[in-house]
Amino acid sequence: MATRYEETFKGKRVLITGGLGFIGSNLAIKLVELGAVVTLVDNMIPRQGGNLFNISPITDKVHVNFSDVRNQLSMNYLVQGQDYIFHLAGQVNHVESVRNPIQDLDINCRGTLVLLEACRKYNKDVKLIFSGTRGEYGTSVHLPVNEDHPTNPKGIYAVTNLTAEKMILVYHDIHKIQGICLRITNTYGERHQMQHDEFGVLNWFIRKAMDDETIPVFGDGRILRDFLYVGDLVDCFLMVATCPQAYGEVFNVGTGIPISFIDLAKKIVQIAGSGRVDFTDFTPERKEVEPGDYYTDISKIKRVVGWEPKTSLEEGIRRTIEFYRKYRDKYWGDAFK
């Protein structure tokens, strides 16, 4: 059965900030398949996930601009004529956020404001979709977490994401720049960075298993999360973008199906056919920002947009392992030392 956006993006002009990263590249590939005219902007900061190989299936079918969302002249130019902007650029490394919080503020807040001002001045009719984080909630007061849950971020990364979200909603209300804000749970899948373990825990577990090494599970391994496959997230982006009732709203995005880290690690070892599981202590940086159990209530997005994930955790892990078995040298190894 065709999704409702199958024809919507044909010939539409789409800008993706952070377009050479994990989510941006997967979204770009789908949009090209749908016939969109896609522009990607990325500053390629090391260790943040930008990788030219991510867009290898569509290299000659997209426009790539090596710039920065903080650059006013670039954004003023790039937003012009766009029908949709998917704002995915941001500092997403939780550990780096503790080390260098001013960079978080600059990229996530100033970068978002520069983009919004560019839209206000040069393209007020554009539709803007923002990728925020479940970290905006902080420690869960109740489970599952719905959109009315208190927002008490534990780290600067989450604070700056929440601030960016609030700015987008202000510009929606005051300047009538249509915006949607998503609070996304832990996402995994193809094209995620595999160089280090500072963000993207499930993908890091997959690397350790594929290398037949020990998967280090923090604490007692009983912390709960829900994990979303990137293909389902791409589907979500496209469905919310084409849903008029979604604009001006905040939505949780996840599966709502919790699994403990220890059970996740064991599942990955089983599917990969290699690796082993052991426990390790939290590092000081991770302990400071660890919010505890989290899994999301997606009843609002199901009701308003009609979206829900379709890929089981087992199937998503299998697809991810298959991808990295084929392209391992593009994501880790000697090339990234």
C-alpha cells in the first residue's frame, strides 16, 4: 500500500541541514527516490557523523553545500525557494556536550536561530521540521513518557535542543513560519557513525559484536530504552511534513517498546553470531547525564499523523549488521584512526 507522501515530494525543493550525517543521508536517499530536488548542507565537523560515503547511492543526484547553519550568508541563500527544510544539524555528542558546552549552545541554539531568521527574511512559506531529542524530558517521572511530561534536561545537549524547539514554536506562532518539532528516542541503523561510543549506543554494540569483542554494558544493564530503526524515522519525517494538522505541534517519536541494555546486547550477539557481553562502570561524564529508564508514548503522533513504526528490533538489527558487513571499511578501521 502506498504511503500518502508518495507523490507529494515529486519536484519539491528540499533542504536538509546535517545532510551528510546518519539521519540526514537516509532521509535524502528516500527523498531522491520520491523525485525531490534535494540540497544538503553539512559542516563535516570531525566525530559528529558526517560521511560522504553516506550519500554514495545519490551523489550525482543531490546538491551538497559544505557550510554551517551558523553562517548567516549561507543560510540566507540556501533557504530561498525551498518547499521543505528538515533541520537535523546539531551537536549530538552527549560526552562532548559535557566537555564543550559552549559549542552546543553555539551550534544548536545560534544555528537554529540563524536558520529561522533566514526563513523569516527570505522564505516565510517554507515548512520546517526539527529533530529534537527524548533527552529534553530528563529523568522520567512516569512511564511511558508523553508530550505533557515535565521537561527537565540533565545535560546541556538536551537543554540546547529544548531551546531550539522553543524558538521554532515561537517563530511558528509569531512569524507564521510553519514548524513541527519531534522528540526522538534512541535511533539506530545504516549510515550511523561507528568510530566511537560517545553517541549511538546500539550501533556501537553492533560494532563490538561484529569485531567479536566484548560489549560493555554500563551499570547493572537494567536501564530501559526504546530503540527506533532509522527507516521508520525517515517515514515519520515524511508523514509529519505532509500532515497539515502536525504544524505547530510537538510529537514524541519512538516505538514505546522498552528493552534493557543487557537484553539488547544479548540480542545483538545472538543475531551477529559473535561477540560477548560484560558489565562496566559508568564514566563520570555518562553518569552525570544518564536519565534512567525511558520509553515513549506515541499515541499523539499515531492519532494526529497516523504514523507508527513498522520494523521490529530484530529485523532492524539484522539490516544494520548486513549493511556494515558490506561497507565496514567506510565506517571504521584504518581509515578512521
